[in-house]
Amino acid sequence: MTTPATPADAKSRAWRTLLQNLLVDVVLAVVVVVMPLVSGNDVNVGLVVASAVKTALVTALAFIQRTAEASVRNRDM
């Protein structure tokens, strides 16, 4: 059974997406920043920034999609 698309569900989906992607960002930051610092290599901060931008975009898209589904569902009722 699918969850009905409501404004509250859209916010919940956006928060869930944000938290999941932030976890990936933290792991990436550890690998990309901490590991080179330990080994004495240059840090590639661009990858961390790109990952954070990706998280923001995916979160916004999740919210927009769920909000659109809610408005379509409400219009059809």
C-alpha cells in the first residue's frame, strides 16, 4: 500500500531524503578529506561541495515531487 501524498508527507519525504543523503555526504567527506590529510596528500574539497549540492537538489526534488503528487490527488478527489 502506498502512502497518500499530502503536504505533511511531502515534508516527511524531504526530511528523510535529506538525512539519508547527509549520511552519504559525511562518509564521503571522511574519505575525501580525512584520508588524504592522514596520508599527506592534497584534499579535494570540490567533491565534498559537489556532494552537498547534490543533497540539496535531491531534497528539493523529493519535496517538489511529493507536493505535486498531493495537489494532483487533491484535485482528482
